[in-house]
Amino acid sequence: MADGEQSEGSARRDRPSRREAAAGANGLPVFCRSRHFNRSANVYSVPLWDFTSRWLPDELKPYETKGGARGTFAPEKRSEGKLKDENEKEVEGDEDDDDDDEGISPDAPSDSEQSEIAWEGPLGGASRAWFRGAVDTALVLLRRFQMTGTEGASGASGSTYAMGVSAALIAPETVAEGADSSMDKRLAQIIRTREPQWAVCALRSGHFAGAIFKGQEAVVHKAIHRYTVRAKAGGAQSACDSGKKVKSVGSSLRRYGEQRLAEEIKELLTEKWADQLAQCELILVSVSKRMKSTLLGTEKEPFLPATHRIRKLPFMIGKPTFEAVQAAYLRAASVVFCEEKVADQIAARFKPAKVEEAVEAQPAPAPKVKQVEEVPEAVKYSEEEDPLFTALHVASQSDDVDAILEELENGANPEARDGKGRVPYYLCTTQAAREAFRRWRGANEDAWDWTAAQVPEGITQETEQRKKDKEKEKRKKQKEKQKVNKAKAKEEEEERLRKDGEEKKMLEEAQAKCDKCNKPLVAKPFARLNYLYCSPECVNEHRRDLQAEAALKRIGA
């Protein structure tokens, strides 16, 4: 009975799940397990290390390498000219990039969500089996395959399915070439890799995270955080300094944080991880244009010598942490499998629009040129020729106090405006001339509309007395404050002298020596008669010595 139950349990475990059976029935490879199913995108994401050892579609078998299932995954070689162009696009942090990205904050969406491969347009212009797709906002390159009985699927042969890889795994030159043979060869090389040795690095808002993976395990990893982002205002301090130089404690801390972050990243990539990075087949990065030079260096001084191995991740990484880098590596190292109808849905947004027949357009009539009317030259203003420029205006402009008072006494109107709409008070340039208007207003408050004349509050004996009292009170407070400060300074000086005296006394006491052992007295001494000692032992010994000397004197006498 026990053997029967055991055999029944083994059969239940070996029985494929409902989703795995559905995957095989729909023409997908049998290693597409339920744990690989992505419900949001309705696809299977299978990591490279979960593939069967000798699985390869029939269309890709002509490109199978002799390395077997664990062959190395080497990125495509690029020509010298293309390598220089990619360096200029990906690695350099020159002034042009900074100018183009001057208004972009490091907190804005990183340009790493745009892969090196364009998101729009025909795929190479000549590809028939390859197309683009988006799986969870990540750009993937897919290829259609015909299922055969030799591929290990339980579905009927002849059915069509799609298989795709991350756009970061295929070089832009290979995609731009558009030849199915080149891309098939690359796909075969990727599928036959079981232990990819890749590095993933992400930099965003003062957070850096990086790791080097070999297969499923992380060989080394590191996360760094520095204070570089301006609180509430947002954006890095360097972006703020491009417009104006801010002087504050926080800005100094942020500048120091940016400097230390760049130094730590450079030390990590060029020294501590140099040997491991040299063995990596691909280096996947997620970084904005402004911070690209901080992560990868410049064209003259790159942190990574083989720049053709650097690829942008075609999806966004949030806050860089080791867990986020791990998840990004898993997404990049996973191959997507889906049915043909799902592949059409994935690729729907990348289908080029239908080209409509061009209609011969009639030549548009020439635009009418508006005749520019000649504008007469403006007449230059002259105060001598202005009939509204009164004698009070003249006296105010010359700051003549006596003339101002004389004109006001003679009935001149302070509300009168000249040809430019200026009142006489507006033309005064000295304090004395303005006070002349205010004093006359104080004595003749009801004579004119002083608000229209723009003359402030009048000066009277009461206002002058209030001003004098206010100044007197101010001087009194200043004297009291000076007196208090003087007393406080005297107390502080006395306290300082007292402390100096105590320290001097302690120093003198410390310099005294024991009358028995002749050692310096560094602590409070022991006193007996007129002698000082460093310890009770010295007191007793010296007492015995004195008693002995006294006894000898008595015997001798």
C-alpha cells in the first residue's frame, strides 16, 4: 500500500501543471513553466539557465557553435569608426550633452529607458522574420518560429510562436544592418549561453548600485548613496549651479556629495572591479545623459576600456539598489516566449503607419508681402519747449529749497504735471528739497490735494518732536545696551583672570616636589609640618628620618 501511494505521489509531481500543459498545447517549448509566466504581459520569461541543455530551434541550428550549451557569450565586434561613434554617443560627458540636457533634473525619467535600438521605424529595413515588441515597458526584439516535433514541444508541429530577447543584447549595428542571418546568428549565440557573465550598473539621484553576475549568482556587488539632490526644490546641485552659484551650507554639502560619489564610482570601476569587469561579456547601464560621465567617464578617460561592451538597458530602473539591479539582470537575461496572437498584440504599437498615396499639391500662391508704412520719427522731448513745465518744476529739478518755498508761497500748484506727466516733487533729487515740500505741506495741509501731488506726510513741530523723542529713546537704549555689554565684558574678563590664576596656581603646585622622594607633585600633596609629600609612605618615612636625626643630635650633645 505504501509503495502504491509513493508511486501515485511521484506521478502527481511529474504531471505538468495546467498552465504548463496549456503552453505545450499552444506550441511553446516544454521548458516554459508556470513560474515563468508573466500575467501582465501574457508571455513566458525564461532565464537562460533554465533552458534545456541542447535545445535550439531548427532555423537557428545552422548557426550553432562548437562551444556547446555552455559556450561563451561574446558581444559583436565593431569597426573602429563605429566604435568611435558609439563612444561619442554613450560614454562622453562633453559640454554638448550638458547643454542639451541643461534643464533636465537627475530625478527626471532616465534616457536609459530608450535603448540603443530605436523604438520606431522599420527594423533594419530588410528583416522579414524579426520585429519589435514591448513587454512591461521594456523593448524586446522578437522572431517568429515554426514549431517542429524535434524541438521538444508537446504541441502540434507547424504552429507558429515568437521568441524575443532584450534589445540590449543585440548591437545597434546588427539591427541597423537588418539581415535575418546576422540576427539569427546572434540569437543562437545568446540561447546557447547558460552562465552569462554580465555587469549591471545604475546611477540616479545620488544613488549608485552595481553588481557583476555569473549565471544566477552575483560575484560582487556594491551600493553607494550620497547627499546630492536638493530637498523640495528637486534636481542635483550641479544642475542648479549651471544657472547661478548658490552659497549655503546645504549646497556645499551637495557639491561635496557629488564629488565623493564620482570619486567612489571611479575607484570602484577602475581599481576594485577592474579584473572582474575585464572578464564581463556585457556591461548594462542605466544612467541619464547628465550623469553619464560620472558613471562611465569621458572619451579621453573612460572608466571601462572596451566600450563596445557597454549597452543601455531598454527599461527604467527606479531607485538604484542591489535588489533593483538583480531584477534588471533577470529581465535582461530572460528570453520571452509567446503565441503568435500575443506577439501581434505586443508589436501593435511598433507597426509602421500605412503610407497614403501622395497627391500632387498645387503650387501655393506666393504670400502677400505687407507694405511697411513709414513711421514718422518721434519728436524729442524738450523741457524748454514744454509749456506745462512750470517754475516750480524748474526749482524742484535744481533742488533749490528757497525757490521751492517761494513758488509755493506765491501759489504755485504742486499738482501740476509737465508734458511727461511728472509732478514737481518727483523731480527732487535731494533730501532737503523733498523736506521743503513736506514742511510746506505740514503748515498748509488743506491748500492742495497732496496725494495727487505725490508729497508724503507733512513735517510739523509735532512730527519733528516725535522724531526727536524717538531718536532720543533709541540713543538711550543704545547706551543701556552698551552699559550692559560693558558690564558683561568686565565679568567675563574677571572670570578669565580668575581661571588664569587658578591654572597658574595649580601649575605651580604641580611643579613642587616631594620632600622625601623628590618627585613632582602632580596631585594634591600631603602636608606635615612645613613639608609636602606625594604619598603617605613618603610622610611616614620622612617622619622616621627626622626622628632619627633628632635622636642622633641628642646623643651627640
